[in-house]
Amino acid sequence: MKELSLNSINVIEQNGFFISVFHDNNDPVNANRVKFSSKMVEVEMLPSKGFSLGQAWMNGQQIFWDAPIGPPDTESIDLWSDEIKINGNPAPGFTFLKTLTAGIELYGLKNWGMPVTTNGQLFPIHGETSNIPVSEIQFKVENGNKCTVQASFIYRTFNGNADLPWYERGTALFKVTKKVILQNDTLEILVEDSIENISDTSQIPDWGYHITFRPEDDAKFIVPSRFVQERGFNPLPNDLETWHKAADEKVRTETGIVHKELLKINITNSETVTSLLKYPNNTGITLTVPATPYFQTWFCSGGKDSKEFTNSNNESLLHKNWDGIGIEIGSSALDHNGNIDENVKYLSELKPGERKTIQLKFQWLDNEALKSIENEIIAYNSVRNFK
């Protein structure tokens, strides 16, 4: 970021890779955006929001959702407040709802799931990581064909000196380093995040991700799983893999499906799961993620200008429909109810100096390549258990 700020046009080009800094007039004055591109892929990062991946394009096609909310003012946000109301009732710990902007957000690290109060302390929904700003960005080209953009921030206890910004308060627990890697002539995006314990004691980082794609009517998100269950233990919908427009766009609808016993592939001593987003025109995206204790598909639509989520002035948070399709994965149960996949081997503890690295891979497919992946998943799911 420092190098870019010294560049008169805020653009750097090297070996066909470009990175630039710009400001969207609709964003807070302290919230710039970073655009990073290869010959075939373009991504947009949000430095003020934990270096989240806001948007991406492959072959000119938008990949992630058109979020109904813009970036917040990081300096003034209070994630522990009760300013957000849900159906008219103050909801402490839900301030995050006015910050859900990006296509890929890393959550945690004391709590990645729903709000929870432990020993009198409120841990807000999805934690704090996705709203911690970064101050410096590194841009590196390797072998002329591979380019990495990365940034780091410190995750703290967030208590203590009120004269400091909230994200600089308290004891340092983890260093989070976020990377986005592109290669020329490939329709792939690799996201690599690391969580390093920089404290003096063992820590258990409670992390998760929200990955939200651009939906289309009749688009399908297909997961290779032998067990499926509605998140709230309600009856499963008739078609649990297909996204549809809201029947009434003034009402937001959301469905979460918990998946277990997933098809896992062992790559270099780590297990991964590949799922598929398929559009009606027979194009789509494969998403490869680590095997995690919690894996949920997420379908949402409608809600524009509804009063379900409102701010302190009783104004709707949703200026567009909350239309998205994707997944939520994490190291623990989203609802703190123990509803995880016991088949996943997962080491939760990090000793001082230890690091956990998480990779997410996105690949654009069409026609025969897409059909081959789809058939593999359908075959695996042929003996699925519905609960």
C-alpha cells in the first residue's frame, strides 16, 4: 500500500499482472479498494475489511454476490453494540449485519458463529476479523507467471486503552496473513490464509468463512455429502440444492443445509472437499476447501427495504435484495449446539509460534469438465441420508 500511495496513478504493472488502488464514492472516506488482475481473472480486495475478497470476475463474468450493504466505517464501528434491530428488537452483537459486504470473509477468532455470551462477555456474530483493517499490502510476481497479493493484521483481545482504535486495543493473540494468488492463462483464484499464534500461551482459534456467490434462478450448489439436515432441524426443502428468486421480494428468505460425511480427497496430508456451483447455461465454479467440522450451504433471497434488519433510526439495512448462494464453513458449530461432522479429523489448538494455513481454490468450468465433476458428486450422493 505504501508503494502504491507513492505511485502518481496508483497502478503497478508487472509481467501482465496489474494492481491498483481506488476509492468508490459510495464508500466511507477511509475505505479504499484494491483491484488485482491477471490476463483472465480480476479480483477486488477490501483493505478496511480484513482484506476480504469483495468481488471477482472470470472471463468477464461476476463471480460473487451483489451485496445489499456497502463497507462500514471501520474507525467508528462498535461490533458489540445493540444498534441493529431484528424485527424491531435491539440485537446486541449483531452490528456485523451492516458489514456483510464481501464475497469471501474470514471470521473469528474467539467466535466465528452466532453471538454468544461467555463468562459475562459478549462475542459478536462472526467475530471481528472481517472488520480489522490492514495498513500495508505486498505485491509479488514469481517466475513471471504467478502473482501474490498479501496483507497481515493482528488479532487482539480488544479491551483496554480507549484512546486507541478498537482494533489496536488489548493483548495480541494471532497474526493473520491473507493471500490471493493468480496465475496467467488460468481461470483460477487461490486464497491462502494463515493464523499464527503470537501469544505466550496455547490458543484455540475459532475460525470460519462465509463464501457468497452470484445467484441465478435455478442455479444449483451441489455438495458431495452422504448426510444432509436443515440447520434448525426443520423439514428439508423439496429441492435443497437449487436457488430461486424470492416469491415476495419484500420478504427475505434464508435456508441453511448442514452437510456431513463429505467426499474428502487427501492432498499432501490434508483432506479437502470440492463442491460445485452450476448455472443454468452449463457454466460454473468448483470450490475446494479444507474438510472442516462444520459445513453448511446457504441460500438467501429477497428482503429489499424490509424492516427485518434495521439500524438505530429504524431504517432498513437492505437497500437491495439479499440474494446469494454459497457456503459457511468453520472449526466449530455455527449455532454452538455441537452439530458438527465427527468424521472430520481436526486439530484445534495452536501452541505459541504455531500456524494454521487454510486454502480455498476457485476454478471456472464449463461443458464437459463441469459435467464430469457434477456426475462424480451425484454418484457419491446416490445413497444420501436425509434428516
